[in-house]
Amino acid sequence: MEEIGVVQEINAITDIGQRIERLKKRATTAPDVATLLKDWDPNGHAVMDKTIRKRKKVVTQQEVRSADGKTIIKPEKVEWRDPNRLPVPIEQDIVNIQTSFTFGIEPKLECVTATDEEKNAFNLLKQILVRNKIKYLNKKVMRAFLAEQEVAEYWYKVTDKGWWSKLLRIVGFGTEAPENRLRVAIWSPFNGDKLYPVFDSYGDLVFFSREYKVKDSDNNDIEKFMTVDAQSVTIYTKGANGWTEDKKQHGFTKMPIIYTYRAEAYCKKIKRLRERYEMLLSNYADCIDYNFAPKLMAKGVVEDIRNGGAANEIIEMSDGGELKYLVWTQAPDNAKLELDTTLDNMYNLTNTPRLSMEALKGMGDALSGVGFRYMFMGAHMAVYNHAEVMGEYLQRRINFLCTAMGDVFPKVKKVMETLDPVTEIVPYIIDNKADDVSLASDAIAAGIMSKKEGVSFVGLSDNPEETLKLIAAEEKKIEKIQPQK
């Protein structure tokens, strides 16, 4: 089979340098990290490039010559002034908004449990996610996926028996704690990681490598190349005499790498619009600076100025002279129209809502749960598109953790094999609880929803069953207090 061929081919290469070169051959195109960083960092935008937006020559004093034009009475004076350079972090704003809509609400994690042991094991899985701060990790992964094109998380074991002791007491698995706990690290291009996935013919990851650099005690860079496969982790170090190899077993049944990739950055489609917007904004700022002070156009000769500087100043002119202000009529409106249109197009093309007070004011009386859903419909459509990749990514993580928990904690290995947790991305929405309460009340009254389902639907209680008990108890107290007719 081809899969065995790929693994055997790479493992059969004895020369470390040649093996590394083979591991660097990837089926997908590697991200252009330098370009991505320039797009992400406003200081790297084209409008900040002095070879593109050059300094301007400004004549501060006109040359004055004698009547015959041969003698220079006053020389021309020139200054070189920097134009306005106004970069705007549009990519950052769009990616952050998309990230918040995708993981602003934690993904659902559900599992049908048949026994108390399965329930405890599922609670243990959830606690491992909480203790590794997965809700924050999800946002880092999403941000890297959209802006950097690829991201990977690497799970590993560290010795920490005390961590398990606290956790097991919470979930009800006794006090017999294992030696190791699970930890996770994020690898992405903006962090200085070069990633090299190797897949088999079925699309399964069989090797995953990370090229990076570390500093030694003398602050010199040391080149490292780390490779993870189904059984082991190998770290190659480049020294004066070539590569050295340090290989060890990672101790997991499955490969401890969760990886995802996209063909291009999410905001690539709006790059030209953003460059046009920044250039237009900078040019407009130059025009404002130049035309900010009012300019007078004089015809004839100014003879006298009475009450100079006062509100009733009078200027006397001869030879039919007149003074007029230069008025800038259409240019500001045209510039504003293009600025607004370009900005709207950038957000519309990426299905990203503009979260501003002006946008909310435009909704008027429609500020309800339904109104917000209509307003954020485009963002939710984008989240469902992201979920095609990120949903699969999250499920691979959960599947790995179910196996990894059994690897580090043999006591739960058997029960983890029977669990089938399912995760689902929930788009962020601003709910109007009054609408939910009204809908639940109507549904209960109509007989199409139980009280328990109604309490769960409204979402005001973390424990619907306990809430129903309290409601029933309070209703009994009210019945006893009310006088009988």
C-alpha cells in the first residue's frame, strides 16, 4: 500500500540531511509568511512604503530675479515634506470579528452516557479542556487559520501528579492519580514556525514536522527540526558538524498533532480594496492639510485695511478689485463617497458586520433578538462556512483526547473507548431574553413544549431540573399561603 510506502521510504533514509529534505516536501503550497505579515501589520502596508508614497517637493520661497532676469535677488527655497501615511488594520479587525463570532460562544460538547462511570469520564474530558484553557486556545487557532493559512496544536505529556489529584476528586474517580498530565502547544507561521505536513493517499497525516530556531547561552541561533509520527518525536539539531538526532516515544496511541490548512488568507480578496482605501484616505488627509486654512483670491490692488483683525474689518481695493474665498465644492463629497463605499465593500465581501454605534443606531426599534439575527445573518453564514473545516478540526481534537486520556490514565481507558462525544460550533449572537421567555411561555401554554424544555430553551438556569424543583416548591408555598374560598 502507498501509506506503508511513504512511511518506509522516509524511515529508510539514513542520511539525516536527506531525510529532512524529504520531510519538507509538502503537497500543499507553503504560506508566503513575509507577505502575510505585511498584510497583518499596518506598518507593513504599501501606504507606509517611502518608495511608493514618496516625499513631496514644496517651494517655500519663489525665486525673484531682477528686471532683466539675469540677477537672482531672492533664491528659490525648497523643502521635502512627508505626505500623510495612514494605514488601517482592516485585516486584523475582520479576522478578530470572525474569530469572535465563531468562538465567542464555546462550542457545544455533548455525549450520551449510559452509566455513572461514562458520565464521570465525560466530565473528566470536559475538565481537561477547561484546565488547558481550550476556550482561549480555540480563538488563537481560528485567528491563525484565517490570517496565517495554517496552524497546528501539539499535545504532549508532562509529569504532574498533583494536577490529577485535584481533578479526580472533582469528577469522582477516586484518588489514585497517574504520573502525567496533558498539555498543548500552538504552532503557526507568525510564531516563527515552518510547518511541513506529510499525508498518505487517504489524506491521513503520517508525518508532521516543525522547523524553528532557539537561542543558545551566547544568544546565537540554533536551527531545530522536529518531526512527529505515529509512535515517536524526533528532534534534529544542526551544529557545526551537521545534524544530530534525538528520538523518543511520545507515548500516545494516536498521532498527537491536530492540523488544518487553507489555500489563501481569509482577507486576500480585499487586499486591493484596502490598499485603495488607505491611499485615498492618505491623499484626502493631504488635501485637508493643504486646504484647511481659507484661501483668498484677490483681483485688483488692496489700498487699505481698516479695523484689521476686528469683526468689522474693511478692505479697500482699487481698479474694480474684489476678494473671493476659494471654495472646494465637489471633491470632498466624491472622496467621502468612495471611502464609505470601499470600506463597506471590504466588510461585505467577507460577511463581516461593522460593530459600531452608527450601525446599531440604524436598526432603530428593531433592537431585538430577531433584529440582531437579521443583522448578523452574513456573519453566521461565514461561521457555518468556517465550520466545514474548524468543526472537523475540533472533532479530531476530541477524538484524540479520548484516546490520550486512556494512554496517560489506564483506569479510564476502557470507558473512554465506549464514549462518543460530539462537538458543534455555535455562532455568537446577542439574545433578547424577553423574546425567548415569551416564546417559551407561549409554547408551554400551547402544549408543544414541556416546562423542562422551556427552562432549558430560555437558558437562564444552569440546572433546569433543579430549577423546576424550586419552582414546584415555591408554588406549593403559595398555595398554602393563599386563603381558601
